[in-house]
Amino acid sequence: MTTSQLQTIITSAIALDQKIVELTATLTDLKDRLIAEAVSRPDDHTETEGGGKSWTATDAAGNIARVTFPGASLKASIAGEGKPIAKIRAAAGNMFTRLFRQAPKYIPVEKFREEAVSLLGAAAGRKLIKLCESKSQTRVSFETKDQPK
């Protein structure tokens, strides 16, 4: 790829990125307005399976906009120490062990990679590190001289 071709790609990508930012802001505003309208019409809400509510409206062409107010979801886990678990234990009473199962959670220490290699040696440390990593997605970002209009 020539320098000129690369510059053209960068210019096009930045223009598209700025347009996406503008369109995203517009879409966010429109969604906020739909949510506000849905909130103002509680009599038009219907119950959903998950304990929430839903509001539906259509445009002139018959397209549907649906605003869903989901029901509360269960927490994936609850810390084993502190006030929240104490309150939960009290509320569950003697049924606590039937309603919850204990699953410890492990968090890597600071400077985990360096510590793993130092304590286990290079090969074993790298093996452990690989087991504790998840793939990261490659990202592209832009810095522009002018802000989008």
C-alpha cells in the first residue's frame, strides 16, 4: 500500500467514525424520547415473562418500536463477607444452605504475570498465565485535529 493510499484509508475511517458518533448520539436521543413516552403511558404497558413490562408503538408504515422495562435479575454471585451477605443470611434463615451454594472466587494478584514466572519458573509460569488469560480484540482508535461538527 502506498503512503497516499494509507492516508486515504485513514481519512475515510476518521470521517466514518465521526459520522457513527453523530448518528449514535442521534439514536440515543431518539431512544431516550421513546423511553420517556413509554414511561408516560403506564396504562399501555403489558407484563413480560421475566416480571417486567413492555410498551409498543408503531409508525405510519407499521414498523414497531418496543420499550422493555425488564424485571430485576438475580445477581450472578454475592460476596461471602460483609453486610449484604449478612442480611441475606438473616432473610433466608435456616434455608440459607438450600438456597445458596458457596463458590469461591479467585482474583489474580497484582503483577500476576511477573509473580507467576518468578515463583514457578518460565515454562510453568507461562502455562499458568495462559490458563488465566482471555483473548483481547484488536482495536483501532483515531485522534483527530478537529472535533466532529
